[in-house]
Amino acid sequence: MNYWLMKSEPAVFGIDALAAAPRQTTAWDGVRNYQVRNLLRDDFRRGDRAFFWHSSCAVPGIYGSLRVVRGGYPEPAEPRWYQVDVRLLRRFARPVTLSMLRQHADGSLRDLCVLRRGNRLSITPVTSGQWHRILELADHSTG
DNA sequence: GCCAACGTTGGC
DNA sequence: GCCAACGTTGGC
């Protein structure tokens, strides 16, 4: 099983919109970057998990997690681009903010893609160690 | 709104 | 294939 981090602007599609969607499931589409397209096409598998990142908003960070319920398949209208289906797994009581992640950017989080300068990919891989560390921050944070 | 970073485009 | 111009991302 792979772990991922998937960014979205909450003004466009945020975790609340996913929570309100039928079966809390949606197609994650609209990716227009070839590196990310290739991840969706070649590396996403049903059962993978992903963090849901809110970007371009007041408090950027991880607001919950997703499960991949369908691996990569072509967008119906533009089949050279790929999408996956995701279902809401958890909504965190409090987000794991970018600021928190920076404060804990030692150990397993040192190489977290989203902490690297100039990172612009909307989907990045997460290691198993990073995944579990971030869940600790979500569950043990007192805000 | 600013701006750094970086992907894409297109002329040559 | 080079590279300057341009567009987009996304934190601040």
C-alpha cells in the first residue's frame, strides 16, 4: 500500500465538500501536470491512503485522510489525463498545519515533500514513517 | 498583492 | 535542443 498527500484549494473543493458528497466519494480529477498524471496512472492503487491538504487558504495543512477506492483511469472527456476515486477516511478534529509540520521537521518528517522549498506538485508521495508520525500529530495535538 | 519556484511554450 | 518569456502554484 502506498501513501500520498493530495492538495486542493478548499474554495474549490475542500474536505467539507468531500464529507458532503454521496458516499463521501469523489473522482480526483483536473490534474494537469505530467509528473502527477504519471503517479495517478502508474502508482495509485485501490487501498492506498492519502492526506487531504488545504492550500491557498488561511491555514494551510492536512485536514484529514482519504482512501483510494479506484486506481488511475483516464478522464472521460480528456483521456490523456488521469483521475482516481477517493473516499473520505477521517476528518481531523484539528488540522495538522504547515506550521506544526515545520516544528516537527526532524526525524521522519525531515524529507516530507510538502516542506521542501518550491514544491509545486499537487500530489506527492508520503512514506509509511511520515504517515504514522503525522497521525500522531493529529491525535496527540492539543491545538 | 507580492514574489520565488518551476513547468510549459514556442521561436530559432 | 536551447532558452527566454510566460503562466501557475502557493505561502506569506
